[in-house]
Amino acid sequence: MLRFSGLIALILVLHYTDAFFPLMPGDHVIPHHMLRVAHTNKFVAFSAGLTQIATLHASHNDTVPYDRVFLNMGGGYNKTNGIFTSPRTGTYVFMYYALAQQNKQLQLDLYRNDDYIVGSYAHVTSDYGSVSNSVILGLDEKDTVHIKAHTDDYLYGQPDEIYTSFTGFLLVPDEGRTQHGSHGQAPGQGVFLTPSPNKK
């Protein structure tokens, strides 16, 4: 969580700055035109939580019904069915967290359209188990992302106890699931991210 919180903070800072750092060997280039999406009405971000106890069944193709919407910029998230529909092509970050009912198992999967992407599992015999996962995905316009039950799953939630949440935001516009490639980068037109010298 800390790592992604730092990533979100970095993105927000870069959205609102025109700072330029000299290009150094090993730097990674992010063009400004990719970072300025927050200056337009095309920025996409959503976050929702679960306010009720929910029992899900894979045999019913159940999706987690995140019913309290904290943010829905771009209008892509539907709280009725728990599905996010991409309003524009781009590269997105998704994170989800969930708490099981006491002494119950929990196994949730994240899907892009009908394709399994990542999963999570917890089962404890005398307490509350929790799961989480995160992923960066390319989406085309109208692609969907949702969290589904893998088996019979039991989630805990109350209006004043929201432990189960689903969050996503647009990281880079226009680079989606079927659009892969690189953007030309002229000198002085990018923000450069230098990796830590202590990490490979």
C-alpha cells in the first residue's frame, strides 16, 4: 500500500508541475503530454467501498457490489453491478482490498473483460482473513474491470466499517490494451524519473 501511495502522490505532483530535470543515463522518460491529463476533463479515477455483509457465489458469476462511491471521475464505475468500464483508452492502475467474515474463506479475482488477470486468497479458522492485490493494465475504450468471486466467498462490511474497497485511475492516456508502442521525445519535453541507486 505504501508503495502505491507514493506512486499516486508522484503522479499528482507531476500533473501540476512543469519542472524539468536533466536527462541522466538510466533515466526513464515520461512525456509531459502524458502527465497533463489532470488538466483536462479526461482524467479518470474511481474508488468505492462495501458497506454490507455479502455472500458471493462463483456459480452465479457474482461480482463484488462495492456500493459506496467515494470518487467517480470520468463516470466509469457502476455501483449497481460493481463494474468499471473504461471511458477512454489508456494504461490504468487498479487496487483492491477485502475482509472476510469471521472464520470464512475469501478468494477474489480481478478480471479484464472476461479474462482472469490476478487473484487473492485468505482462510483463517478463528479470526478475520483479508486479501489484496494490485495491477497495471492497458485498457481500450469500453473494456471492463471487476472483482469476482472465485468460490463461495464471504465478505464483511458495515456502513461505518468499510474494509473492502476497489480503486483505479488512469496512469497514461492513449496507451491501451491493443495499442503498444513508444512516443517520440524531444529534448526538454519530458519529466525524467531516476531509479534509486540502491535498487536494481
